[in-house]
Amino acid sequence: MPMRQFPDRPTIRTIIPIEELSLSERKEAKKNALQYGFDRAKVRGMAASPNELVVRAPRCRADFGTAAEGWFTAALALVNTPYSVFQAVPTFAVANNNIIVWYGAACLTPTIAGGLPISLLTIGQGAAPGTTYAVFNMEDLTAYQIVAGYFSEPIVFEPTEVMNITVTCKVVTGLPAIVPLYGYVLEPRGPVVSG
């Protein structure tokens, strides 16, 4: 189960501009994202307590098999076309001992005459189109100096789940879009990685 489900209300998935959040709200969002990850690790039997896990930032090359370290798409060449945020890697299977939690995203690509060159950030499971977990309109963030936001609820991927995370091209630039995702990788404490 990628997200907590609340039977008495609909799941609301929005992106909240980072400039609308206070420092304490940002800290709380990160803490909440970690708790979602800890809860899933416990349910999966990966750890009985958070002390048995290492929490780290995602690494594009090591975790997602990208050619270069960095959050960017292939060159934006076709309007209304989805582009993977993992460069040329369209989908990625989470390692069998990892939990990945996403809590926000940004677009560091400068706006141009047509505005932000991307529009929708889509997070799903399985090969595209797969199952859509969330769609965020990145253009909602362009009224702010920092084009970044936190998700209203974290999105959690469990071991071996296949992720597909794309942005939709709005303006052809011939250049990659820089779209960093904010998140954590949780993995069992072990002999190689320890905290």
C-alpha cells in the first residue's frame, strides 16, 4: 500500500508551495514522511524500530541506475509527452531491502517565454501508464520565487515496487528539465551502511 488510506475521507494529493509553509511546517512534513517510511518498514518486517534502519537521501546513479548523478529528464522535444525524471530510465524497481518515501518536488529549470517548460508531475507504479498514485500541477508553483513544494501526503514505495515518475513537456526547449524530488531511502542497518 503506497499511501495511508483513510476510509472516512478522500485522499487529497496536492503540492503545497514551499513558500507557503513555515519552517516548522516543513520540518513536520519531513518528520511525517519518515514516519510513513518507518510504518511501512515495520509492516514489511524490515525493522522492529527506526533504530534498525538507516535513512539517507536518494542517489540517482546508485539507486535509480541513471547515467549521471542528477535529477533531470531527457531533452524536452515533444509537447504533451511525459519524460522520466530519472533521465533515460523510464521505470525503476525499488531494491528488495529499501523503502522510498517522496515528500516533495521542485523545478529548477528557468521559466521561458512560454512559462515553465513542464506542467504535470505524475507519480505511478508499474510500467507507464501503470497505476497513477498522484498528479501534481507544477505550474501552480510558478507564482512563487521558488518553484518547489511539499506533497500533502508522502508517497511510499515498498521493496520491488516499480516506480514511474514523469513530467509532461509543455514547451519544447531541446534541453533537459531539472526536477529534483525530495525524499528518503530507508534501508536496514548493516555492515556496509551504518549510522
